[in-house]
Amino acid sequence: MIDKNHPAYVYAKSVVSGKIKAPKYVILQCSEFVFVAQGKSDRYMIDLAKLQKIEKLLGLMVMAKGLKARESVRDTLAGFQWLYIVAILCVVWRENPEKRRYQTAILEISRKNGKTFLVAVIFILLFLTEPRFSKFYSVAPDGSLSREVKAAIEEIIKSSPALVGKYQGKEKFKMLRDSITCNLTENSYYPLAYSNGHLDGKLPSVFLADEVGGLPNPYALEAMRSGQLTILNKLGCVISTKYPKTKNPFEDEIGYAKKILDDVVEDESVFALLYEPDDPTNWMSDDLILAHANPLALEVPEIMEDLKKKRQQAIEVEGRRENFLCKHCNIIYQGVGTETYIPVQDVIACQQNKIDWNGRDVYLGVDLSMTNDNTAVAMVALDDDAGKVYADVIAFIPEGRIEEKNRAERIDYRKFIRSGKCIACGDKTIDYKVVEDFVFNVEEKYGVTVLGIGFDRYNALSSAQKWDETYVTCEVKQHSSVLHPATKWLSELVADGKFAYEPNELLEINFENARCTFDTNLNRYVNKKKSNGKVDMVAALINAVYMLQQNTMFSEAIDWGAVVI
């Protein structure tokens, strides 16, 4: 049983009791830690000998900079930092004390909460406590972020007299441009930048994935984890702030951790401290939001005062809101000067496994963008019996720009190509013939009857003329007054659960990107220029919904689309 005065236990106990203001999932994780720390678990315990060793090592480390520079790290660690270290390094199996409990340690925390410092401390501890010849890696979205961790490690080592100098004729730590090696144990650390396809083959005993919300896909995590299959005490630290988009690898990790903490999924190998506000609604005035997202600010008043200043700036200057809310409050903020079209979680709630298209009458919507940009074709049908509008949307991208687009948009387009919801065609530009042929083949592919095709005139006249030989086609003018009714109806369908689509993550990303603005008559429309990424699939869907709406609700003649209402 851990000493009840130990800072890790005191912090966890204070969170559980409500003495320290913490969000729901931190309370749940702290409750589990307290249960183990009190010796009540039949499966797990705290290795007191390991804990004592770590405490001694922390006493040898010296703060390099900041408000507590030149003090020992042991005396400067915040409560949540103590908890993170003790939980991931000292909680072990009772039946096999050599084996640590946790294999994944997730930390969701705002900027300026000592994240990089904490990671540096953990790596130094690993240098000195892990088995000989262990290898440690850190990965981040770019090289500069990865180098920050290495720099923090070096600063602590250089500031700590016990860690510098020689032992048996060798420098205790050998610090090179691309690595750090502890000559006492022959353990090595390598900082890596994200590079698709170049992270395989590593054998990390421990890895850190930093700013995971900024990674374009889960490849880095998968590559690191696949290299740990033969490691007894494998550990992956997954750390990030919030990012503007909910579709990113970190949100996947958070979602899984929440299921564990909610007892929906059973997995005792994951430790997660998720410092995100329980209720982000009143961020302009509610100090509890700052407390929930910034545990260090509860111990360092100067940080809390600085956060309040940043909050006031975000209130007064709209352009600063996204950064403040995402990076300092762990709140996903989607839009500056605009509003989110439809919350992506509402869209996801409309997903269904399979739609039977056979025999249905459908309308198509086409968004033919620039030839080097995304294009989309949407199909919708009204099911009177179910009272729903069914939809399917396919994107088209230039095949020769896949890697470029993956990097720029932080989207794994190859995954969506494999899923069948994205088609790569052409080289540097989209091959319009592939799009045209796709439309011509819709009836055969799905077993449907195409009643009409709505298109945006921009870049589409040539293709529309070809389709017009077989189908009824109509220009859907991209004017707010024309698009408003369909834009509004689609949002109502989603809100009422009367919209349905088969699994299509790329469509969800497009919805997440979509921002609406209002014209002078308060007509709402999706504004591509104000949106936060590609929205071509949403634009095509609105064109298709417009066609359906005009036919089923407004009973207009088939030439409606050319009229500006």
C-alpha cells in the first residue's frame, strides 16, 4: 500500500473527493488508482521498491528553467504528473510483479501544462530503469515537435550534476543530433518525425506519440505498436491537446479510453487522464472549464491568471477563439465568423450498416470542382415507408496527388479508396471521363432509376451536356437563395433522424469541415471559402437534396433549377 501522504495518492484522493476540480473521466481514472493504491485490488499493486527507486532518481534531476529552475524535479512535480508517472511505471501485476499493468498511457491536456517536461522526465527515468539495450522513440507530426522533447531531455540532463560527467571513463549520457544514449545502461532514445512508410521495423520498449491530434492517420501508432509484440513491459504514451477536427487518431484513442472508463469495454491495460471540460457551453465565463483542462493552473496561480487574459482576448477577438478553445480549453471549436453546418456527431448517428438501393428512384447531385481538386457525386432517394432520405456520396481525387493531399489535408485518402467511397483517377488532374462514366453506370451499379441530375455550372457544362443525352439534367445555381431550402431541409432531416447513409468516414469529415454563412436575407448556405477543408461531398449532397426536395415537396416542373428563387 502506498504512503497516504505520497503526492500521487494525495492528488488522486483529492480529485475523487472533489477537493481538486477535475472532469468526469479524470475522476473515474483516479478512483481506479486509489483502489489499487489502497491495496484493495486482487490483480494489481504498486511496486513500492520501484517507486522508491524512481523517487530517488527524481531527486537527482534538476529543473532546467521556469519558475522553479534549479530545484529538484522531485520537489517540483505537480500532482497529476506524479500520478501519471507512478501509474504507468509502478502499477504491476500481483502474480507477476516484473510485469507492468499499463501498456498504453493517454494524456489529453492543454498547452502550458508541463507536457513536454513530463515526457522528458519519463524518458530519463526509462534510461535508468529499463532493461539494458532498450530503445525508446518519440514520434510527432513534424520534426520541430519531435526535437522539442529531445531538447527538454538534454536540458534536464545538463542541469543535473548527478547526470553529467563520466562513469568508468565514459560520459554518462551521449547526446548526438539524432539520438541520446545512456552509457550506464546502453539504453537509447530516438526522436522521429512522422513519415508515412518509414516508421516500420522499429523495436520500441517505450514510445511517445506527441500531438497525436495533428497526425494525418494512425500509421505512427500502428507502426510503433507492431514493433512491441515481443516486449514484456511495452508502453506507449499517447499525448495531445485537442485539434479543430474530431476525425483524427487522438480522438479515436480518447473515444476508446472513455469506453473503458464507462465500463462499456473491458481493457485493463489502458491508463487515461483526459483533461477536457465536462460542459464547454459557458467558456466565456465559467472558470471551471479552465480548471478542468489545465490541472497545472490549479497549482500555479500565474498560469491561471494568464489563461484568463487569453480567454478575454478570445472573447474580444474572434480570430483567436479556435486556438484558445482547442489548445487551452480542450474544446473542439469549428468555425470563426461562421457556424458549423451540422454537428458531425448528429450525422454519425444517422449511419446504418446497409441500404437496399434496388428498385429506388433517385436523384443525383454533382459537384465538379477544379480538375486538380476534389469532385463528388451524391445520390439520394426518398423512402416513404421508412420516412427517411437515403444517401450515398462518392468522392473523386487526382491519383497523382494522393500523397500531396494526404500531407496537406491530414487525411488518409488511400483508406477511403479501399473503402470504395473515393475514386482516384487521372494524374495531376481529375479525369472527368471517369466521373461521367460513373454517373452513366449508376443505374446498373445500384439497380436504381435516375430521375434527374443536379449540377453546379462551374466546370460542369461539358459533362452535363453528355448526361443530358440520357437523363434530365438541371443547373442548380450556387446562390444562397436557391440553396437555402435544401440546406435547411438536409439539416432538419439529420436532426430528426430521417437521414441515412452507409458507413462513409470521408463524408463525415466533409460535414465536419462544412461552415455556413448567411446572406442579407438570412438565407443559410455552405460557404466553401469559409469551410475548414474539403466540402465537395456535402455540396454534391445538397445539390441532390435540392432536386429531391423540389420534386417531392414543392411539386415544381423539371426546369426548377435554373430559377433563382
